[in-house]
Amino acid sequence: MSTETKPAASGPSAPATAPAGRSVADRLLQAVLTQRIVLLVVLIVLVVGVLMTMGANGYLTADYDTDYLSAALIDAVPLALLGLAQLVVIVSGRGGIDLSVGAIVSLVGMLFGFAYGQWGWPLWISVIYAMIAGGVLGAVNGLLVARIGFPALIATLATYYAYKSIALVINGQKPINSPEIQDLYSLTSSTSIPVIGDYVPDVPLGVFTFLLPVLVVLWLVLARGTYGRRLYAIGTNDVAARHAGVNVAGTRMRAYIISGVLSGLVAVYVTAQFASARPDAGTSGSGMALPAITIAVLGGVAITGGIGRIAGVVLATVLIVWLNAGIILAFTGNAGTQFQLLALGVVLILAALLNGLTQRRYGGAR
């Protein structure tokens, strides 16, 4: 029997080997930094624990309890979906990013409002129409980035302005709030979980009808499908992927189409949430693109491409949503909204710094 010792694996995916004599604190730090899921779980526990303590001691304007946390998940659905959209395009590499997702939400929301609220189309056909429309708008981004070679930042910024303006003028800057559209609010109402509903708070219906199906499909595509392997390959090294026979341009273009489809689905959800198809649904305030990018980066998606996990994006969404929910209770009026934006900016910077530190010290987070 051979006693030959195999060499240790190397490269970004290889686990870091802890040299002898390292302190326990350093080992714990490495574990937290290299396992983004662990880090996010720790941060969620800390944020919830601190805010619950503040609420119990009267520092918040209302109770920060499990019922409140569950109700806040209504905002997690669109943010998670757009965070997943950013995951797909960022993983594709070459500076992949989609700044137009908010504008796509606005424009597709108006198209969905016309189809279901004014033209009398059945709901299921209108939803499919919205997803197809989002895919077409995403394909324009993909054509500019993957086929023509525009930098993603410039291409999606240009389409952001184009889609935003069309959404505003398509109905004279007026929302569509017909009775059919208003009745869609029930799609986002809270519902009791079967069997254990008496023991846990009600959960927004959109978690089950919008988010979970997308998570399953996207996990199958990225983690179990050939497209996922090609996507991560071109994000890691598109030259090597091309030599291996991967259609780099086609794979990258499909990433932007997927982003557009997810944005179209968000448009349907946001329309139901606000019982109105609004021309500024995805672009008002700071828009939806910044939170989505923040969530993706915080969730461990490497801005250089090739690295990113669905679970990280979902946990990062929960962290941001529950943090924002606590800020609203700590600061009343417009101050709460401004502090939410401040927190978002701080989290984005810290997440980027954390990703860089992890890459330098341990070869990347998993």
C-alpha cells in the first residue's frame, strides 16, 4: 500500500491551512471571514438582539418583536429578487453590473398595469408578459455589454435613463390604479404557515409565491445546471473559458436577460404591494439598484466576478431589511429614511472592504 502524501489543494477554492501557533481569535476571525454565511448569521443575530433590547428598554417608538420582523419581510421579496439579479450579472465578470434594474421595474410595471388593469388580460398572461418584457429589456443590456463590448456601467446607466424616461411618459406620468390593480394587494398580504401557523407569526404571501419559486429555479440553474458552470467559468477567467469551448458572449448576455426577467417579476410584486402601477416604482428616492448591489456585495458576491452564492444574497437581504426596520423605529419621520440611506452606504463600503480583506488574507470567502 502506497504511503505517498498528496499535495494540498491550492487556489481560491482551497481552504486556508492554519499554521501552528495561531491564536484562537485569529482562527475564529478566519472562520468568520472565509464563511460569509456564518458572518451574515452572526450579524443578523447581533442586529436583532441589539434592536430587541433597545425596544424592550423604550428606546424605539414601537415593539421590535417577531411579529414586526415577520411583517417587514414584505420588503425583503423585491430586494432579494433584485439582489439575485445582480448576483447573476456580477458573477458573469468583466465588471458586470446592472444599474437599470430599478428603471426596468418602473417600465415593466406600467406595461403590466396596461395589460392587466386596462386591457383586461388574464393575470397569469399578464405576469408572463411582464417577465418577457423584462427579459427583452435585459437583452438590450446584454447586447450592449456582451455583443458590442460596452462597459456594463456605461451601458446599464444609459438604459437606466432610457427606461426611466419611457416609464414616465408612457402614461403621462400618471399611475395606473384601476380596481383590478388594487385587488392585487392580496398577493402580498400575510398568511399563516400550515401546521405551525399557531406557533409562529404570519408571513407575507409573496415569500411563498414569488421568492421561494425563484430561489428553487435559480439554484437549479446555477448550482446544478450547465449554464451555472459556464457562468462561473467566464466570471473567473473568460479567456480560459473560451478556450474550453464556452460561448462567452452568449453566456454573459443570458445573464442580463435573467436579470431583466427577475426585474419584471419584481415589477408585478411592487405593483401588487402598492396597489398601483407607478411610473417611478423602481426609481424614486435612491432607486432599487443601489440596495440590490449592496445586498449582492454584502452577500459575498465578488465584484470581480466568478464568486457568489444564493444563500448569501438571501441572508444579506434579511439583514438589510431588519436593520432598516429597526432604524425606522429609532428615528421618526424623514430622519429615519435618511439614516437608512446612511446605513446602506456604510454597509456597502464595509462589505467591499471585507471582500478585499478576505481575498488578500485567505483567498476568498465561501
